[in-house]
Amino acid sequence: MSNSSDFLTNARKLLHDIFGFTDFKPAQAEVIEALCQGHNVLALMPTGAGKSLCYQIPALLHQGVTVVISPLIALMDDQVAAAHMAGIAAGALHSGTSPENIRIMANKMRDNTLKLLYVSPERAVTNRFINFLHQVSVSFFAIDEAHCVSQWGHDFRPEYRRLSILAKHFPNVPRIALTATANSHTREDILHYLSLPNPKIFVHSFDRPNIDYQVIEKSNGKKQLLKFIRSMGNDCCGIVYCSSRKKVENITRFLQEESINALPYHAGMDNQQRSYNQRKFTQEDGIIMVATVAFGMGIDKPDVRFVAHLDMPPSIERFYQESGRAGRDGLPAVSWLCHGLNDFVLLHERIMESSSDNTQKNIELAKLAQMLAYCENNSCRRKFLLSCLDENSEKEHCGHCDNCRQPPECFDALLPVQKLLSCIWRVKQAFPATHIIDILRGRLTEDVSHHNHDKLSTFGIGKEFNIHQWRSIIRQCIAYGCLNVSFVDQSLRLTTMARPLLLGEKSISLRIPYRHHTDKLTEFKQLLTVRQEKLWIALKQWRIETAKSQDVPAFVIFNDRTLQELVEKMPTCITDLYDIYGLGEAKIQHFGVEIINLCRIAKDG
Ligand code: ADP
Ligand code: MG
């Protein structure tokens, strides 16, 4: 093995010449070096940290083929397309690969000219495949999305457990496992089931500094969503998560009627339509995917500008994973979440009605409580989120979330909270939030008069707040811990923390309910000159056409960050292109002339 500085020089050269990047991202160089030195590696790095490069560069630095295990066909095909575009010899082996293609790849492996082979876990463990690998030279094994091996993760795939067979057959080939799921259970499962002896473990911070976190209280979810999408500009790409299939259909229709380029995705649609929509989303610009959780793994489109949650997810882990699909390219992106008391009540109900045992139910209730606490949290969202992932951020304020930008105004809430708690007490803790609010606001509904609740001293004592405001106060009280929701009938119950408040022995400060957020991200496009705007449009158009003609996703041609740099710098000769983010030798050879022509026209024009 060459010495470390030579090695890094070579790796850096590849980074620049093949991938068109100037610097390694955090942890990449260390991971690459460890793998090339022959260590087994476990890399825990968040989405967008650039895990692929951690095995692609070693593959290029060494003789033989690097075998990459990947769980999804679409994911493999995109990676292969991207590798080809960068001039790397790569192939994929899965149920959709033609015999002809298999023959070609096999020959290339015998000749030692294939650098990367992506393979599904099912194929990787067959005798046939393993026997074949014995006849060729294998440089590394990379096991991507390694959390699939664990039942603790969200995407358990039993076939992953059989991958330890690779360790048995090829004990001397270094293996790297990569994942963005960091919790300790998953980590132990990976080390155990993939049998990675003496691994070097790299843990990268799970902070996603380019994501701006925003939470708003739900009043009219649809309209709030529309307003948010419009604030993001016209042609940006995003994902909207909804809690049910029906809602996905409904929201898609609504957005389409508002001339938004939206498509639906959920497990109840027929397969063909679903893959068509997914393909369209990855390949084209400016599509908004409205989806259930079914839309998830394998979406590694780098230029998703926002992830919107129209309903509260059931746990921080899920939220982190879903919101993390925004901004893989490192450019500004937004996580927007709109939540209301109903979300909490429904999720609560769902957990209680599930067939899980009590231990599991309690785990899930605790996760839900944590999620609510994120929504109701009045200080830095990022700090809170990271603390849930067992990471302590040094900064109190990230300056890059709604609460940091505009600290919530709080008020002394003792009096309204006492009204609320005593009302709940007087109805014997046997009624749900809606009913309690009706009493407080003095509404004579059928239920209220049926139970004679209009005779209570608390009837009509809370008219100063509307329904949304009361709901907000109730949620904040749940998050504070003086209230909870009954497992049985969703009625509101007092906890021991309610007593000192009722007696006035403690004070409580809450956020002034129902604040309209007017946060808006300064969009790059708004800063453009007329010429730049022209070039922006021309390059995008050219990218769509080129992607279509080559049958690859648009971002494989080049991504938004490249687009942004081209527009900023307007290069006029081929050599200038080498300084542009994301353009390496192969892409410049292929597209350099066309890109320069477009830039020249814009500059002259
Ligand atoms: P992950 O698998 O960790 O989610 P990817 O490997 O898909 O991340 O990479 C995310 C994005 O970052 C891709 O668009 C990739 O091209 C880009 N990228 C990777 N390494 C670098 C780097 N050193 N400099 C700039 N961009 C990078
Ligand atoms: Mg990846």
C-alpha cells in the first residue's frame, strides 16, 4: 500500500477528475482511507453525506470489481446511470437484468474492467453468484442501506441477514457497511449479522445544516400547504407526506386544481401507475409528490427542495428520515410540518388499537410524546431534534429554524390553564378535547346539554380563545405533562403535575397560540439578472431534453448545484468547466461544448 499522502493525492485527483468535486465532505476521506488500508468499515452518515463515494473511489483505486449490495432495483439503476455518466464502468445485477447484459458484465469482470457491480441481496447470496465471484478478482464488498439487516430499523429485509455468507467465502476482501440509521440497536445488529470483525466505525454528525425546520399549527391544512408551496417558488421539487391514502388522493386533486404539478403515490395504487409516477418524479423537474410513507427508501433525488408533512408523523425517527429526503445536494431546503391536536389523537388511537403487546404500545406512546414535544417546543428545533438522536449540539441556537429566527412569544398562561384543568376535573375526566372546548367556549351543543354541562361553573368561561387557540393550549399542556389523553376513550385526564397549577403554586408560560408563520426562504432564482435567468431556463430545458434522450434522471446529467454555479459563473471556455461543481472529465467530454454554447448565447444575448 502506498503511503498515506500519496494515497490521498490520488483519491483527491479522482474526486476532482471523475466526480468534479473540489473537496471531500466530512468523514469521506477517513472512510476511504480505512477501507483502502484493508479494514472492515461501518459508516454511519446522514442522508446526503455522500456515502456512495466512500466505496466508489476505493473501487477506482484498486484492481478488480467492487460488489455493492443495494436493496432496490430503481436505486441500483440510477446509481449505474450516474456512474456511466461519470465514465465509470458499472453494471447492475437483479431480476430485471437481461441475460445478454449478464454475459457482457461477466466478461468485463473476467477481463478486470468492470469497476462497480450493483447486486440485489437475493442474488448476492446464491451459490451461482458466489462461485462466479471466486473466479474473478473482487476488491471490496459494499453493503449499502445496511440497516435493512435490523428489525429495529424501518426497512427490515430478511435476505440481508444471509449476507454474512460473503464474509465466510471471502474473508480477505474488506467490507464496508453504510447506513443513515444511527441508533445503537441497529448498529449492533449490523455488526452482528453482517459479521464485520474488528471494524473501524465512523459516525458523522446527524445534523443537516442546510435544512430549515419549520412547524406550524394546523388551521386549514390544505390552504396552509398551498401557501407554503407557492412561497417556495414555481418549479421546485418537493414531497408532501399525508397520513392516509384517501388524503393523498384528495390533496393531489386539490393541488392539481390549483395548477400545481402534483402526483400521488401510495401502496393502494396499481404498480404500473406507481412506478410511472416515481419515475416521473425522479426524472423531471418541478414535480410535487404527494405520498404516504410507502414513498421512501431509494428516493435519492438530490434536489428535493422541501419535504412537507401535512400530518404529524408518529415518531422523531420517522420524521427525521422523511424530512431528510430534502436537500441531499447541500443547497437550502425546508422541512415544513403542519400539525394539530387531531393528529395526536388519531395516532394515539391507532397505537391503542394495534395488536402490539403493552410493552410495544408503551414504546410507541413514548415516541409519539417525543414527536409532539418537537412540535410544541419553543426553542431551537435542530437542537431538540439532534438531542432525540442522542447527539448534543453545542450551539443553543442554530439560527436556521423558525424558532431561532423568530422566537415564539410566550404569555403567562396560568389562568387559562386553570380554567381548562378545572373544566376537565368537573366533567370527571371523561370527555374528549372537543367537548371540553365546547364547554369552555359556552357552546350549547346537544352533548353539552344532554350532560347538563351548561350548568357547570366553567361553562363559557373561556370565550377569549377560539377553537384553534384552545387546541393549541391543550397540546402544549400535553407536551408540558400536566394533561394526557386516556388510552380508552380519548378523554382528557389530569396528571399529578396538574395539581400545583390548579392550586396556583406553580406558574406556567405557554406560546401565544396560533401564530401565522410568514417565513420565506430567499430563493436563488430571485437574485438572478435577466441574462442569468435566461441561462437558467435554457440549461434546464437542455437538461430535460438530454435526460430524456439518454433515458436517465435529469439530475444524473447535472444537479441543481451545478446549474447554480453555471449560472453564477457563466463559463465561456471548456477549461472553465473544470472549476464547476459536479463536472468531471467524462461529463465535460460529453456535454462541455453544448453547455458552453448555451452560456455564450446567454452572455451575448
Ligand atoms: P448518501 O448515500 O449518503 O445519502 P449520496 O452518496 O447519494 O449520499 O450523495 C449525496 C449527494 O452529494 C450527491 O449528489 C453526490 O454527488 C454529492 N457528493 C458526494 N460527495 C461529494 C463531495 N465530496 N463534494 C460535493 N458533493 C458530493
Ligand atoms: Mg446512499
